[in-house]
Amino acid sequence: MCKALGDPYRIKMLEYIRQNADWTQCTAITESFNLAQSTVSHHLKQLVDVDLLQSEKEGRCTKYRINDEAFADYVDYLKCFQKG
């Protein structure tokens, strides 16, 4: 999960998805970034693989949304590293 969050484009994509809608189409994400569709798909797959995003096929397109539960679990895990 840390490795997936280590790329600034992935962070920006997560922010974009969080701000725009419950579900966001891959095409909308691609249009918002100055990256090739294959690059965007690669980044999104990395986020899905670590469960930070959920994906769903809709016809020929894929849509994505934030997996709030996975984020909450990750934050809880990181808290174990806090002092005090």
C-alpha cells in the first residue's frame, strides 16, 4: 500500500476521484491528467490491487471509487507508529 501511494500521480488520481463523484469513469480521469490512457490504467490498477480503489465494469468502460474502509484500516495501521 505504501508503494502504491508513493507515486504523486496516484495521489492526485485519488484526490480527483474523491472530489468528483461516488464513481468516476476512467475516461474522465484520463482527460484530467496529461498522461496516456495506458499509463492512467496502470496507475489505477495499482490502486485497485492494494484495495484503495474499487472498480466496476460498465460496458466497455471501467469506473472507480475510493474504498473508504481500506483507507480507514490503513490509517489505523499507521497509528501504531505514533509515539505516545
